[in-house]
Amino acid sequence: MDACNAVEREVDKVLSKFGGIREHAERVLRDVINIVDELKKGFEEGPSDHELTPAQIIILKQSINKVKETVQRLATDHRDLHSTVSKVGKAIDRNFVSDFASTSREDVFSTPEKIHLLNQVICQHFYRQGMLDIADELALEAGLEIEASGKEPFSELNRILDSLKVHDLGPALEWAQAHRESLEAQNSCLEFKLHRLRFIDLIQRGPLGQTEAILYARTHFHQFINRHEKEIQILMGMFLYLPHGISNSPYRHLLDPNLWAEIHDVFTRDACALLGLSVDSPLSVCINAGCTALPALLNIKQVMQQRQVTGIWNGKDELPIEIDLGQDSRYHSVFACPILRQQSSENNPPMRLVCGHVISRDALNKLSSGSKLKCPYCPVEQNPSDARLIFF
């Protein structure tokens, strides 16, 4: 953050100087234009064979000199501005790292299988963003086989999201009604919030839309009375203020444009949950996690180089320090073996014993004695082969 603040200070200086030079340039150029216009007017009013008097020659020379001085002064100001702008670049170079190779691993995408997976992740991201043409072209050039069933959900979701951006609730309501049972099973409020927005849209028309709003409420709100009784009562209270305008009533918060942004997020979250997808694409999650972790990794790498202990970071699937990515990036519990006091990994996963206790596979192998294993927490003896791999 300190680096950003340092660069921001230099940018503010440039913008301040830009503003001052612009005002000065406009003022002096306006004066020069007025002088030239006056001279031009004088020449046009005189006869074609008129010779300049000594006084007119002096005025003309003074005007030419003033134009030259103005141009030179503006050129000097422009040069000074360049030096100020260059300081921004120097501040960026001084406060930010341009080479991140020290924190990367060259072997991550070295095999065809890994490159194929990376292309799949990028292609899926484009489908999720509605960039179907780009995704299809990438799939073609990378040799990816994308089934039509893998594209269709994203196409439909993006079509509905585009409709919501222009305040068209029709496609979203059709989708919510078609998936009503599944949405109710996951305790979703999506359909009610869509109907609420539609009702608010009708009641915003004033007394002319009152009858239609009442009919709409009678038709659609009865099915939500058990879960949203309080919200429906609030919506009905809006009718009392129709003559004077909802914007002047205690219900004006229901006209907040942020409700449309909220329904956009609610639809994205619930639709992705229904389809078994994360709200953010895997590519976005990885990039955000990397951006969060990068400053800490650069700092620890610099410290390790200064103390000549770079061998500690051996390039395996672990980091030399713990980095908190926040709750949003926590998707499952992390198991730490109580015996070896190590976090589980793909090579050392958690294993459930017959007695119900869980230890890591490495601990299981160390505690095993032939075909016998005694649980470290209870007196139950068992066969190590009876342990089962578990997933969180």
C-alpha cells in the first residue's frame, strides 16, 4: 500500500501541473489570437495598395515578438511537464517489482497435459464471461474438445445477466420459475426478489399503475407468504404513499438502483450453485490468490537471498510461509495431522481409522507394525489396510 501511495503522490503532482499549465496556455493563446485577429481586421479594412506607416510597422513587430515569446514560453512549460511525468515512471520502478521470475516455477506448465489443463481453464473463463467467439477460437487453436452441454449453461446465464443489466426481468423470472423446486431446496430467495423488483417497477408508475400492481401482488406474492411475510407487508405499505410519490415516503429506499446490482449478484450466486459451479471462475480465483500472495512472496524471497538461505524454498507444492487469502478463498477445511503436526497434502492425505480417529498416511505408516496398528488415541487395534482415505 505504501508503494501505491508513493506513486499516487507523483501522479497528483502531474495532474496538478497539468491543470495549471492548461489554464495558463488557454489564457495566453486567447490573448495571442485576439492580437492576430485585430491585425487581420486592420489589414482587411485598409485598401489593397496601402503601405504600412512607421507606427503600424512597430505594432506589427511587437505583435510578432509577442507571438514568438508565447510559443517559447509554452514550449518551456511543456519541457518542464515532461520531467514531472518522468518522475512517475521512476516512482513506479522504485516502488514496484517488474521481475517476478524469482517467485515462479518454470516446470509448472512444462508438460502437454498441464498446458492442456491451462487452456481448458482459460477457455472456461471466456465462456463464463459470455465471450463465446473468443472461447470457440481458443478451443479450435488449442485442440480442445468442448461439448455443447458445457457451453449451453454459460450462454443462457450470460443472456439472462445481460437482460438484468437493462432492467429486463422476463428471462430471469422464466428461469427461476423453471428451476423453482431446485432453488427452494437450496433456500434461495431469487424468485421472490425478482417479483419484488417487478412489483416496485409497476408501483413506480404512480396511481396509474396501482391496479396492475395490486393484481400482480395477488397473483405472485401468496406463494412467498410463509418465508417473506414481513417483506410483503412492507411492499403493501407503499400503496399508502402513491398519491404523494414513493420517493417522498419512508419506502424510498426500495427505489435504490443498488437493488438491481443486488439481483445481478443473487442470480449469479444461486444459478452457479444450482449448476454446481463456483461464483468466480477458477482462473479468476487463481489470479486473485496470486495477486494477494505475491507481495509476501517477494518479501520473503528477498530476505532469503540476503541471508543466503534460498534452499529452504525447494519448489515443492508448499510455500515457506503461511499466507492468509481471506475467508472468500477458503473452500474446505485443512486437516493437520495430530501425530506429525503437518498439514495433509495429495501425497500425504488424511486417513480414517476403524475407530473413527483420523491421522495422516505418513503417520499411519510410521505407527504400523506389520499387519497391526494401535490407534494413538484409543486402545483399538486394527489392520492398517482397513484405514480409508477421506475427503473434506
